[in-house]
Amino acid sequence: MLAESVDIPDPLPATMAKTVHPLERRIEPVLDDLPETAPTGDALSVPVSAPANAGSLRSLLAEVALERQAEARAQNAEALRRSIPNGPAAVTPARVIAVVSPKGGVGKSTLCAALAGALGAKGRRLAIDLDPQNALQYHLGVSPDVAGMASASLTGECWNGLLLNGLGATRVLPFGLVCGQERRALERFLEDDAHWLARQLARMDLTADDVVILDTPPGRTLYLEQVLDVADQVIVVITPDAASFMTLDPIDRLLEGPANQAWQRDCHYVVNQFDASRTFCQDMLEVFKRRFGKQLIGVLPLDHAISEGLAFGVNPLLEDEHSSARQEVLAIADALKSPVRTSALAGSRAS
Ligand SMILES: Nc1ncnc2c1ncn2[C@@H]1O[C@H](COP(=O)(O)OP(=O)(O)OP(=O)(O)O)[C@@H](O)[C@H]1O
Ligand SMILES: [Mg+2]
């Protein structure tokens, strides 16, 4: 946890190097408490020899509070520095798969959890939640009260100690619950270091037998940028409707990045919530097939047992061998073994 709720200055090293004496600072916290006769202005300074009355006590307490805040800020900056090692980014030997989408609610977390349980791997199968919504854990039946990735990252803790047992023999790292200030502090890590996630994964000493699947928030976010930096394969989830069709151009922008990244040649699409009883759904699927070609590796049916199961900590995609959606997940896991080896954007531009 952070030492105290304070904003971490940006950029940290430069700001931390400058120590401002409390007497030079504005004392805003006591403005409201001062007697009406107190001087006002744009910068209220504490008098050096204030008279020994209630007003001066408030000023002295304000000084103490400012010093305490500065100390907490220094501790937070130190934690931040500890967890961002310098030097080139290490690369994990584990296979890393990212599940992304420009649009929310299409089934990223659902697919991420299901694939974590279905992927063939000799080693561990890790599902890591990089979405502050912190929902992946529910899909994998993990207790919601656990410490997560976000707060541990702020203190420089290695993620290995935080992994939990999830459904389908998965190992799960929830995003965790953090306050707004902690989240902003975490996002500064991501902003300051383009390889932050790569370093975190490298510290876990994973092997080439391990597979990591990453859940992301919708759209182009700092989390997505980190994920695209480290992924070997990317899966874009879309739904068979006009709203998803309208995100196809945003998908191109979503996946913009250096062409030398592995996933640029190994980018797949999955249509989720497909309702075969509706002609419109079938036609939308045809449109997507024409657009994505071989990059479209799966069509998950709309199955209310999936959404209802969430309410009861049950996941048919992981536990029900008779579910047709489960069979489709296994087929998607299988398809991921054979890279498509095409440009990530080739399909979407082929229309
Ligand atoms: N194939 C499906 N059939 C029925 N319900 C589904 C299916 N896939 C997902 N759902 C339900 O749709 C809802 C949204 O799914 P999910 O949370 O996985 O989407 P998401 O893309 O991760 O959302 P967000 O963008 O908010 O992270 C959930 O209630 C989930 O149970
Ligand atoms: Mg999600």
C-alpha cells in the first residue's frame, strides 16, 4: 500500500530532488480555519514568529502535516523507483496472449478466462487482469477480497506471490481493488516505462512451457499499450452487430504499433454472442468472415448459461464438457497453436 494518499509528483526524480521548506509553502489546508482577520491573498505564508495563540497552533499543525505529506511522498517515490528497474526490457520466454477490443462488454474477460482453462500448455496457465474493472477473477471463481496486481506493483512486489488458484487449474492474478490515487500512481508507472509489463513478467521467471493470457479494458488505453508491447498473439473480440462493425476502423487504430512485434503477424478475431436463430446475426457473421478471412478463428454462441453462471461462480466454458460454447473455446485454443502469419491489419483492410 502507499504510505499515504498523496499525489506522486511528475516527473518524480526532479521533483523529489527539490525539498521545499514548509514555511515557504502555501498553507491551504488551514485557510478555512483561520479567523476572519487573518491576512488573505494568493499566497498565505506562515509568519516565522507567530504569536502563541490558537491561530499559530493551527499554522504549526499545518507545518507538521505538510512535512508528513512530504515524507509520504518521498516513500511513494522510492517504492516507484524500486519497481522500475533501469536498463533494457527483459523478455519472458512464456507465450503471451492478449485479449482486446475497441468496444466494451463484448466478452473479453469471458474469453480470456475460458482460454486460460483451455490452452494447451506443459507449464502453468496464467490469467492476468490488466483491467481496473477487476472482473476477470469472477469468471475464474476467485475470491473478490484478495490483494491484487495493482497495489503489489506500487510496492515493487513480484507478482509470483500473488497468484491464486482459479477454475480449470488456472493461476489467476486479479487487478485488485485500489483507490483512485493508487490507480493514478500505477498508471504513471505505465506512462513512464513503455516496457513496464515486460519487466513485471520477466521478474516472474516463467518458462517457455508457461502461457500467460492478458485481459484488457476496452479501447486504446495505457494498459493496452503495455500489453501490445509484450504479446506474442492478439485476439480481438467482436460481436455480430452493427455497433461492432462500426468499430472495425477503430480496431485498425487500436492495433497500430511497431511492425516488428510478434503479434502483428499473429492477430486473430473471435465473434462472440452469436445467435444462430437470427438471420441478421448470420449475415453479420458472413460480413466478418469476408473481412477477416483466416484471421477469424472462432464463433462463440450466445449462451445464457455463461452470463447466469457468473452470478453463481460457475463457468460452463470451463466446467461443462457438453456445452457447445466450451467445444468452440477448445477449437479456438487449438487454432491459436497455428499462427496465421499475416499482417494484423490485412484482414480489416481487405474489404
Ligand atoms: N457467449 C456469451 N453468451 C452469453 N453471455 C455472454 C457471452 N459472452 C459474454 N457474455 C456475458 O456478457 C457480459 C459481458 O462479458 P465480459 O465481461 O466478458 O465482456 P468484456 O468485453 O470483458 O467487458 P468489458 O469491456 O467491460 O471488460 C457478461 O455478463 C458475460 O457473462
Ligand atoms: Mg472485461
